[in-house]
Amino acid sequence: MSAILEQKCPCCGGAVEFNPGTQNIKCPYCDTEFDISAMEQASQNSATIGQDSFSWNSQGAEWQPDEISGMGVYVCKSCGGEIVADETTGATKCPYCDNPVVMTGQFAGGLKPDLIIPFKYDKKAAKEALNKFIASKKMVPKIFKEQNHIDEIKGVYVPHWLFSGTAVGQAEFDAEKVRRWSDSDNNYTETAYFNCYRSGNMDFANIPVDGSSKMDDTLMESIEPFNIADAVPFSTAYMAGYLADKYDVDINASMPRANERVKNSVESALEKTVQGFNVVFPKGSQVDIANGSYSYALYPVWILNTTWNGKKYTFAMNGQTGKFVGDLPLDKGAFWKKVAMFTPLMSAVAYGVLWALGNM
């Protein structure tokens, strides 16, 4: 669910925007600039403003009536996304399917974000990052590079659930140690088998899980990490001029992904302690969470869409770090040419490996 919140300039009444460069609020009409605390004060003065065991406790708070005063809900008739916006906004477009949306009701319900990471990269930086990203890829069709244009670019604060706690894990592994030697008559191989047990505790802080069904989870995780040290207490002033998703994947639906990320990390860390063997096979594990808690935050993301040959390509940039990801079309001719060039070399390498193994 997605949101445009329009903040008003206390001086001229125009719509202000958050400036990533100065980290302040600026009015494009009268050029007045405010810091966040001043903008918040102005808003307050306005009347319109065995099994794995995982247990997570909320650290958040509900929206207060005065905080959602003047906010409305727009519903995309195409994809069903909800966009929270200033009730005076006439119309906008859905950032996901690009369809126009119209106001249908008032904003209500849901948790208020605890934290927000402000944008550090602006729209110009996102455009430059896309061009650099495309230019760096060797297998992209030349005509795509020449004809590429951005259909839409949106700065979106994406909702994330942040999970923290202590993981208590234990795991069992099968391992093998192989020894080879030769004499004048024979080659010998000795394989020893072991059962290994490991256990330990790991502290986790702010594991992010995307709280928007409209955002591709793989895309969001690809632009991680975000630096939580830059997060500040939530203020609607940071949302000025940007979209901001309202979560539509609730905490209960998000917990399985958090549990999976914790479990994978614990298992990987324990497996790394099984050293001195040639082969290690995971056999089983159990992970429990102690003192688990969760909070709700908004992370800055630039979403860019471009169309080529009737297909839509979506890119994402971390609005805090500048990390850029996305899919691109493949120049099949260049790809197979490259494969043909490397095939003789790979065949020679494979032959050499097989010859060496046969003479051990």
C-alpha cells in the first residue's frame, strides 16, 4: 500500500519537499528551507495535521487521531494497492502499475512507523545510476542502450518489519576426512567419517522483511543492506515529495521470512565452525529465539521503470547507499558468440582435470 503525503510550507502554503542533499525541508515556491524539527513544530501548530521456536513482541505504537487528520486513502482500480495521501490531492498514479488512482476514503488503522531512513540520493542520482548500470553490462543489446528511456521514476519509502533478538541454535553435521597416498605399486584412499555437533548463541538486530506485497521481495533484499545507524524517529516531514507505502503484509505474515533468515544465518555460522574436513553435510538443526521483538520502519527506495520491445523492466536503487539492481534484456547473439569463444578453452581444462585424476 502506497502513500503521497503533501506537507505545506508554513510561509506560503505551497507543497514542500524533503531535500536529500541538505537533509532539510525546502519550499520550491518561496525557497524557504526548514530543518525537520521546525517543520514538525509547524505541523503540530496546524489543526489539519525441537522445533524451531520464534516469538516476536511489538515495539511500535498506533497512529494517533491528530496524526492522521487530513490524510485520505486512494485505491488503485487495477492492482488494488492503497495509497495514503493528503486529502487535498486531486489524483496521482499507482507507482506499481502506473494506473491513475482516485480517492475513496479516509486513512485509518495500522501501526505508525517507529523509524525512517531519509533519502540520501535524489532523482537525478537515480537516473545517472540507471544509465551507468546499463552501460556497464556487456550482454545488453546495443539498440536497447540507444533507445532506452525512463517511463517513470518514483522515490518510495518501503515499509519494513525489523526483527531483533537472540537466536539459540544447535546443529548436527556429517563430515568426511579423506587421505590419499601412493607407493610403487598402488594408489590408496582412506575416508574417515565423523558426526559433529555444534551449538551457540547469536544476537540479531533489525533483520528487515519487506512489508509491501506490491514490492518484489527479491528486489528489496537485493539492494540491502541499509544502515540502520542513519535511521531517525519517524516524522511525516521526511515523506514530503515522496511516496510512502503503508504495509499490507502484516507482522504475522512477515514472521516466517524473518524466521527463515535467522535460521539460515545460524546454520551457516555453525557450519563454518566445522573445520578440518574435506566434505561437510548438514544433517539437522534447531533454532529458538529469546527476547524477540519487532519494530516498523520505512526504508528509502528509488523505483525506475522502462519499456523496450513491449516488455517492462523494473530497477531499484537503495536511496540511502546508492546500490542499484535490476533485470536487463540479453543480446543472445553476443552471448552465444562468447560461449563459442570459451568452449574450446573449457574443453581443454576439463580434459586436463580428467587426465590428472586418472593418473593420481
